[in-house]
Amino acid sequence: MRTPPFNLHLPTTVSEAVQISAELRAEGRETDWVAGGTDLLPNYKWHLNAKSDVISLARIEEMTTVSMTEIGAMARLSEIADGGKVHPLIAEAAKKVASSLIRNSATLGGNICLDTRCFWFNQGEDWRASIDWCLKCDCGTGADCRVIPNQNELCVATYQADLAPNLMVLDATIHLAGPDGERSLPICDFFKLDGITRNVLREGEMVVKVNLPDDVGQWRGEYQKLRLRESWDFPEAGVAAAWRLGSDGSLAELKIATTALESIPRLHDQEVAPVIAAGWSGEESITAVAKAIQLTVKPVNNTAFPPNYRKKMTRVMCERALGQLRDY
Ligand SMILES: Cc1cc2nc3c(=O)[nH]c(=O)nc-3n(C[C@H](O)[C@H](O)[C@H](O)COP(=O)(O)OP(=O)(O)OC[C@H]3O[C@@H](n4cnc5c(N)ncnc54)[C@H](O)[C@@H]3O)c2cc1C
Ligand code: SF4
């Protein structure tokens, strides 16, 4: 299958990129951003919602920062995974994305904005035509969702990127730039429970960078990932945990987030807070938090592993991620 032709634009600054996007949209043309292209281009090859114009961010130097408190959207995952420059939890998560070859091109921004996935959608055009399409790429047919039919409104494709839950537990802020100027928000508020729109980006808006708090070095953490093949597969479930100890050595704060279990990555403050409020007691608390999170997550049947297995493994991975807190 051939990649459909598109016009490629190569701005060198954020403001130029936003301007090009605004001008193209004013002419009625549809655009996509491309960063490393490791997800967008395979999707184009399969004729999945390809646009007439693609704006590459590859030449924008100002988006390539990599430090403990700031990572540009165009920072390559290979540089992030190298460690040393970023928080160890972020490096560990980046190291678990795809393969080393893909990480050389893949970027932080592309990972955060990764399209949601579903086995009824991530297929070639002929295959999708044979099932009469689905809501996410209906080719004008008004096709229904194949996973939750008879609702024809919501796509429940799965968000299967690794970095977001780790940025969430470290309290990252995401910075956006678009035709209406710049804005910043907690990364937890960036995602939208809709497999088609995915996040709160407005037309022509892009992710510029993420910032982490100045005290991020005081947080420790762990990321657990379930996947089909360890060599390069997308997460089937992922659990990120980060914690900070108080001056007396006791557990002061704990955050847990999951990925690959619904259309967004999710922070589980509501499940963690009651256990912390009751007083942390090692193994017992770990079991209570892990069970509470297992009960909350509701994966659907659209990835490689069955939903019940992913749900059970969420508890197991939660217990593993909190293993270092057994003695607190
Ligand atoms: C075989 C294989 C295995 C993979 N395994 C994993 C895995 O284990 N874990 C994982 O997380 N991912 C995996 N991926 C997906 C992908 O490679 C990574 O998520 C990668 O980080 C995407 O980054 P990119 O720069 O290549 O994104 P691109 O493909 O360039 O873009 C991805 C999406 O983000 C949008 N986008 C990119 N940058 C911006 C920006 N700055 N602002 C707004 N929108 C933007 C694009 O428009 C597009 O919709 C895998 C891919 C392949 C092919
Ligand atoms: S969840 Fe439904 S609408 Fe979304 S990609 Fe899958 S089948 Fe299509």
C-alpha cells in the first residue's frame, strides 16, 4: 500500500510553524504535525485519516531541550533514555518505548500525542473496507464503533504510550502554542476521554515542551509495563508510581498513574488518598492500593491481550511498582 501524497512544510521556529498551520487552515486545507514520524507515517501508509498538508517540527531547535526540569517536545527518546540528564523514572520509561532504532527518531511530543490504537483501526485499507470501516475512520459511511456498537458517538480506542503516566506522577506541566498564543496546563488535564480527539489541543495548536517541578529530584519511582514482546511492543497496561519521603524518613507523598487501559492515561489520586490517609503500613497498604486501582480500570477488548488479563496484571504491576515501599 502506498503512502498518499501530501505537501510537506519545514518551519524552523515555533511561531513560523503556527503561522503556516493557520494560513493553510484559512485556505481550507487540513494539517497534521509530524515529529519523528514513527507513528504518523505508518498510519498514513495505511490511509488512516491522512491530511493534505504535513508540518514537520524536525528543524525547530528551540524544542530540543533536555534537562531535569525541562524537556522539549522534539527531544528524541534515545537522548531521554540515555539517562543522566532527566529524572531516572522518565529515562526508564523512555527506554521501554519500542526499539532503539525507533527511539532514535521518536520524540517526547509524538509520544505524548500518540494516536489511540485499536485492532479494528490499525489495519490496512482493504481489511477495514472488508468490515465496512468503523467510526474512527468511517470514509463518510457513518460506520459504528466495532468495540462498543450501537452508540455511534464515542471511540474507545486505547491510549498506548509510555511516557505520559510517568510525567503525571512527577507533576509535569505541558506548554502549548497555537494561533491564540501560548498556554500551560498540568499534564493530567491534557488528555480527553475520546479516542478520536484524544487531547485538548485546539486547531493548529502544538505541544512545545514539558516542565517538571524544581524539587523533582526528591521523588523516586518505578514504571512497570506489560507487553506482548519485550523487544518493542506497545504497552498492554502500564503502571507508573512516584513517591517522596518526609524528613523523618516516612512516606510523605505517593502518586500512581496508569496507561493503556482506556483512551487516556489516568492519575489515581482517588484510589491512593484513602490508603495514605489511613496511615501507610507496608505490604497491607500496597495490596489495598493495588486492588483499588484494579477495580477502577476498565480496559476494552481492542488490543492484543484480553481485558480481564490486563486488569489483573494492573494489580500485579502496581504491587511490583510499589515493592520498594514494603518497609515503610
Ligand atoms: C513497532 C513500533 C513499536 C512501538 N512501540 C511503542 C511503545 O512501546 N511505546 C510507545 O509509547 N510507543 C510505541 N510506538 C509508537 C511511537 O514510535 C512512539 O510513541 C513515538 O514516541 C512517537 O513519536 P514520534 O515523534 O515518532 O511521533 P509522530 O509519529 O511524529 O507523531 C505522533 C502523533 O503526535 C502528533 N505530534 C507529534 N509531535 C507533536 C507536537 N509537538 N505537538 C502536537 N502534536 C504532535 C502527530 O501529529 C501524530 O498525531 C511504537 C511504534 C512502532 C512503529
Ligand atoms: S474503538 Fe471503535 S471507533 Fe474507535 S477505532 Fe476501535 S472500532 Fe473504531
